[in-house]
Amino acid sequence: MNPYGEKSTPADDTPTTQIPPVWSGFAGQPPPNHPFSDQSDTDPQGQPDPQGQPDPQGQPDPQGQPDPVGPPAARTSGFDRRQILIAAATAVLVLVAGLGTAGYAYAGDVPRGTTVLGVDVGGLTRAEATKALRAELARRGDALAAPVTMQIGDQSAKVNPADVGLTVDVAATVSAAIATDPNPFSLLFGSRTLDPVVRVDAARLDKLLQPTAKKVGRAMTMPAITFTGTKPKPVYPKPGIGLDADRSAQAVRDGWLSGKPVVVPLVEIHPATSAKEVDQLVAELAKPAVAAPVAVSTERGTISVPPAAIAKSLVLAADRTGKINPRVDEKKLRSALVGQLGKVEVKAKDATMSIVSGKPKIAPGADGQVVDTAALSRDLMTVLPKADRREVKGVLKTARPETTTEELAGLGIKEKVSTFTTHFTGGLSSPRTKNIVQISKEVDGAVVKPGAVFSLNGHTGERSYKQGYHDAPVIMDGKLVKGAGGGNSQFTTTLFNASYYAGLEDVHHQPHSYHFSRYPPVIESTIFYPGLDFKFRNDTKYGVLIDTSYTADSITVSIWSTKVYDSVTTKWSARRNITKPQTIYLKPGPDCIPTNGIDGFTQDAWRIFRKGGKEIRREKFTWTYKAEPRYICDEKPS
């Protein structure tokens, strides 16, 4: 009996186990019934065993069990299980290893091995990659903000990145990195460098580079159709050498971060409108457009747009790309139709102000009606190509006064702020006096709104014979000669002093070259259209009314508004640097004007402003007068 209480088997009762013969086939070839044998499940007689096991006698076992003389069932079953277990364990290990490797390779949003701007972003999430790239860009901030050298031919230009929107688009760069799809092997063992996504405003870049490109390029000959009278004349396009905005932008995107000058290519550029299209425009638009007038019907009557007006206003010029976009220019059309438009239009009447019985009085304004020339310009384009039925409907729209009654009433023009008078000789019949009266009438009643600048030349326009002015003495080249508008300087000086003593801002004035005793020294002004002007600004919060009046020997200008200062006065310095006139003989004749000669000198004048009982500021004016020669209309004595 053994230690566990079991009976021991006598030696002579030990069971005998039959040992199967050992396989002696070729090396590496499994025995016939080995699980990996490729032999058929047949018995030694070539008959299959119903249970898949060969019977040594060639007969199937009725129970489907192997015959005791065959290979031991227990031995064969254990071998199969071990092989299966080993294979299963190996598969599990491979799967676990594969899953671990895949987990490593596909961790994060960005594929492993990805580098952008020298930053390894592989395996990072979108947010982590974005943060890493932004940090790198911040580190390079100074370099990225530095001007970029652009090389165009043999010329170069510096461009600030901020001026053309040159930036790295971090979000787009990260998205591009995530979108890459490397194979599994590359994920584990490979690497890739991804260029960042660079943004630049192509239009702004092109605008900045064009001045440099023009130095080395060749301008295109732009297509156009002009008119000589009413005859169209084509101008055919020719190519040039210059920049292509998209290619320039691509060059900058590709080369910016290299740290080297960016080479911007020069290419052959062609106008968008071809020669064939120019001929087509001539035949289908330009010629028909001026072949006949166009009738414009309005509620106040019908007017005609003649071919000459069409030729003056039809624009067939190319834009900067060389494309002709036909249009009718509204301003040119209105200018060409002044006489015709006057037949159906009623001008708006501005509200005006004048002094009546010593008080400002408003004359109300009124609306007008004008042809909508903007709409007419568009509508004309629909009929100009036609040979017949050249009719359009004109629209009359309400025209509002530039100055309304309500606006004038709210300007605070209520009292006389200043007045100034100068005197003249010759009576109202002299040409010089007539000129003074004429200009004073044109300026009388002018209203200058707060902040506005009054220009005397701008208000009256040209002062010539056509406007009612006469020949009278004017200073030309240092001597008195006859000229249209002589005497206007006296009115200018009078107006200047009225604005001066009203405390209004002096924008521009120029004293005479010689001093005339009828004017105060220094604070006086001449004028000559169009070169010499007198301007003042209404720098108060109230409106300003200019009121003029005259007598047979004087001209007066008064400024009406609301008083801002208690007083405005002038203090003069003594005259200095006195110069004496020379005597000059002139050829006698009807155009010669003799003079007595006037001393020259330099003098200062201070404009002093007082408010609240005290001086608040002063302005200094200085002028140097030349000595007027003594002109004698006679032969010089020998």
C-alpha cells in the first residue's frame, strides 16, 4: 500500500503497453497520420476509415474507435492539443504585439514622424500640434515680421509681411498634417517634413510690386476705341512684360521662409481684350452708337442725344487688365447735353439770406427737377447698338437745394460781427469802379457754413470780359498795365479785412508788391485768376454771411454771424529797411501808365484777440514791399 492508502500493483501484474513503430520517412516529412501530414486518411489497404483513423486490418471498427493494435489514442490526442495551444498562444502574442504597435503608430491626430517648421508634431492631437506650431512662430516672430526682399529682374523691393497679409496659417497647416495618410510601415519607421500653409493677399502684393516691375518690364498697349468727331478709331492691344498676380503670390508662398530673396517671375502679359474683339466692338457698338441720335422722352417733353454727345460720353477704354467695359460716362453726358437738358429741367433754388432794414432775412428755397443722368447712361447702352427704335424713357428726379431754409435759420447768423470800408476815385462810371461793383455783387449774400473754406476765385470763377469785367490798371511784371478786372484787388483787400476783424482763420492771402496808401499796410491782399487767390476758413460754430455795399467812392464788406470775440484789433511795428524808387522811362503811348514812385519797406502787424476782458492770443503778419519805380512816359534824356 502506498502512502495515500492505495494498493501497490505487484511487479508481475504490471500492464504491458504496445509501442508503435517509429516513423522512418524522409527528414522533415511528418508521419502519415501526423496532424500536419498531407496524406489522405486511408488505411493500409487504401480504404478510408469511417472515423478518419486507419484500421491495421483494413476493417472499420464498429464503434469508430481505433483498434488496440493501432497507435495509442491517448498519445495522438495529447500531441494535437499541444500544437493547437502553442499556435493559439502565438496568435494571441502576435495580436497583442500588433495592437500595441498599432496603438503606438496611430496615437494622436497627426501621423507619427511628421515635422513642420522643424517641430515634431507626430503623435500630437490637433490642439497640441496647433499650440506647438504657434509657439514656434512666436519664437521666430522677429524674423517673420522682417521685410522680405523681392527680386524682380535686376531690381529689388522690400515688402513688409503685414502689408500684404503674409502669414503662416496654423490651422490649415495642422489640418494638412492630419490629412496625410502614410502606410503602416512608414508610420512605424518613416518620417516626413510638411511645408506650412502660407497665406498672402495676391492683390495687395501685386499693387506693391508693380512700381518695381515697371522699371524692368514693358507696359502693355491697352486696347481702346476713341472718337475723332463721330468717327471711331481703334487702338489694338500689344503684349507686355510684367507680373502675374497669382504667380507672384505663389513665388512668395514658396520662398518666404527660406530666408533668401524671393525671385518673382516676369512673364508675358496680354490685355484681356484681343484685337479681334476690338474690331467686333467697333462694328457692333461704336459705329452704330453714333449713326443716329437717341430720343429721350420725359414727363416734361422729349430731348435728343445727338451723335456728337454720344461720341463724347461713350467710354471704350480698357481697365488695368486690358479689358474694355463699354459704358456711358454720366458727367460727360451731362456736360454734352447742357442745352438739351435745360429744356426739361428746373434747377433747385437755394435758400438765401440778405440784410433788410438792418436785419438778416431768409428767402426760402425751392425744389427742382433734373434728368436722372445716371439711369440715362445705363439705359443708353441698351439702344446704342441698334439701328432703329433708338428711344429711351428719361426719369425726372427731385433736386433738393444745397442750402435749405431750415439750415440757414439754424446757423446763428444774427448780428454784424465786423465791417470794413475802402475808398476809390473816378466815380461809378470808371472801368475800375465797375469792376469793383461787379465782383461785390457776385459775393454779396454768400454764406460760409461752419468749418467751410471760402475761396474768392472759387466763388466768382474767371473774371474776364465775358463775365462783365473791363480793362483797368493791374500790376504785371512790376508795372501798371491795362487788364480785365483791374480794381478787383481793392475789393479783395476790403473782404480780407472784414474777415480779419471778424476773427476768422486766414488760409491764404498775398499782399501787393507795392504799398498803396488806400490800403492798410501788411493786412491787405491782391488777387489774380487763377494763380493768386484769397481764402479764409469759418472756424466758428456759426454760419457767416458776407454782405457787400458800395457808394460812388467806397466799397464796404460786412460779416454777419454770432460774435465770438469781444474785439479784434491790430498793432503795427515801425517801418524798417526803407528803399527808394528808381526812375524809369517808358515808351510813350496810350498803354503807358505813369507813376510817382513809392518807397519800399518791411513792416509787422499783430492781430490781437480779446475775450472776457483780456487778450487771449495774437497773430503776427510780416510783409516787405518793393519800392515802386517812378515811371515816366517819355524818352530818356540824353
